[in-house]
Amino acid sequence: HKGHELYGLYEARTHLRSGAPLLVVEGYMDVVALAQFGIRNAVATLGTAVTDAHIAKLFRHTSDLVFCFDGDAAGRRAASRALDVCLPALGDGRAVRFMFLPDGEDPDTLVRRIGSGKFSQLIASAQPLSEFLFATAASELDLALPDDRARFCQRAAPMIHRLPRGVLRQLLLSELATRAGIPASTLEQLTAPRAGAGPRAADLPEHRKTPGTVTEPTAPTPSLRETASRPGRNYKTPLVHHLLALLLHHPRLCTELAETLEFLRGEAIPDLELVFKVYELLQKNPGYTFNHVLSYWHGMHGQEQRNLLARIAANELLLAPETAAGDHLAEAREIIARLRELAERDKPAAARLRGLLDRDALSAEDRARIRALILELSARIPNDPIITEAKQRIMKSS
């Protein structure tokens, strides 16, 4: 069966004692040509894509594989498939590398043009699996942008978790965290495949928490933790946490959102006070970046609280719905509107009405909500003085 056979394996085995890796090419004529030039450690997959059976057979004879592919788009796709097949078999002590040929070349033509010495140098300088994995995950992304770094993690982490448990997997997770700019422990917690269990609750006792202290992200509860109260983006985590992440990763939003955010001040929404603490810090320090905020948080609240703040920001980026570049302002405004809806819905009608009447100016939307609340209260408490006050306010603002 072609999915199991490897052309030239018997001959190549006898040349592995020198420490040379097994070179895997796509065609048996390439094996023949390479052998003519003294490169006798090549095998071919007989025109089929690499299978797990191929990988198992190869690793029975060596711990060092180099895959040779064309450098065009088709060759890159074939290399990605080979990467995917190799991952579960790549235990500690085994190595896989990828060698890409110049455009228009195959092993036969290239070895004839440059000779066996230079061809062997190309084999020796083949790209390690780790670098190819990260390059594949970063394709068409700008890792200077937080959103693209989140997509980078979404692509790379599942591949890394397909590796057997061991040193290599841990090293690649650490490297991914470094490239993404988040703590390794945070990345592993957010991306590790698991069923059911939610994040661990914060260890800091309630009586020791101070303003600005953040609780570890937990599964949202109903009411103000609700994540999707109307059609729109589908958020998987608390809206207030996603708003916080937007401010942390896009500090310039603070200027645009100054007036809109004030509508939420004083609302009894979990972690909203934290949003205002970060917002006020960024307002006072317009040049601050995410890392500046984390450094400040570490100095004011300690390492644990700094890490938890970073975890919220990382969690929101990883779990957030797709957002087009430049659309963060609209997204933040949508979240604020939804939080206002949820906060208002949880208040008694009289309290909602009082909140509206206490505003300095009323928008058309505010006036419509006041009229609706007047009708609601009149049906239950027709003589409530706030109804008269509300009617007078509507008349003055019309």
C-alpha cells in the first residue's frame, strides 16, 4: 500500500551510521538522482502525501528526519500536511526539519546544478520544525498588532498541544508565549484542551481586596455577566472584561470613549470599577501602552494582580469574535451600550427613572426611555411623585 511504503528505505538505512538524517523527498527518481551524486540517505513516499504510517516507519530507523519540498505554494501546503502528521509522533529526542527548494527546482535538477557538497549543506541548514510551525501560524499576520498575536496563538497552540507531553511541548509553549507577549502560564491555561473545568478562582481573600484589584476571569453568571443580550457580536466571556481588554490593547480609545463611558459610572456591574481605574490611568498618561499599565499594576497591586490583569486581557483576545482592524471603537461602543441595557434591566423602574432624570442633558433615546418608564410606573404606582417630576422634565427638554 502506497500509504505505507517508502522507496529506498532499505538502501538508506545502511548509510545512517554516519549521523546523516533520513531525507524524505516526493519522487523515486529524486532518490535515484541523489544516490548518483553520493547522497544515499534519501527515501521517497512514492507520490503520495506523508502518512502517519510513513512517520512511524521512518522513526523506527532514525530520530532525525528532513523533509524536502518545492518552495512554491503547493510545496508549502504539502509541508504543512507533513507537519500535521508528524506532531503526535515527535517525542523528546526526535527531530524534524523542512528543506524548501528554489522555485522551479526539484532534488534531481538542483543536485546536478550545484553538486552534492552544496546540496548536503542545504540539508544541514534545513528549517527546524519549531520555526516552520511558528512561521505557518504567523502567515499573513502582523505580530506587532495585539489582534494578530491573538490569532497567532489560536493557530499555533492547537498544533503544539498535539505534541506528546514532554520537554519539547513545554519549550514551544514558552516560546509561543514569548512571541505573543503574555505569561507562559496564562497561555497554557487558556489554550490547553480540557473539558468542563473553568478557571481557578482568585486566591486573594475578599477582605484584602482593594479598589483596582481584579478577580480572576470566571464563567459568567446571569444578569450583568450576560454576554449576548441582543443580536451582534457573540462574546463568550463577560462584556466588562472585553471592554477592559480593548482599553488595554488600544489605549487611544480612552479619548474617543470619554463621554460614552461616563454613562456607566456608578453602575453595580462586577469589575466595572476596574475598567474605570484603568481608564483613568490611561487618561492621565496618554502615552502608556499595555506593558506600562502592567508595570504600574505590579507596583501598586503586586505580581499576582498584575498577572490576573494580563490574563483577562489575553483571555479576551483569544476568545473574542473576529473584529476588523480599525473597528475597535465601534466594538467598544456596542459593549458599553449592552452593559447599559443590562444594568438598566436589573434596576427597579423607579431607580432607572431616577438615573435618567439626574442627567444634565437628555438625548432623544433618554426621553423615549423616560416615557416608557412613566407608563410602567403609572400602571403600578400612579401617585408616585417621580412620575410628575419626569413629566415636567420631558416638557422642559422637548
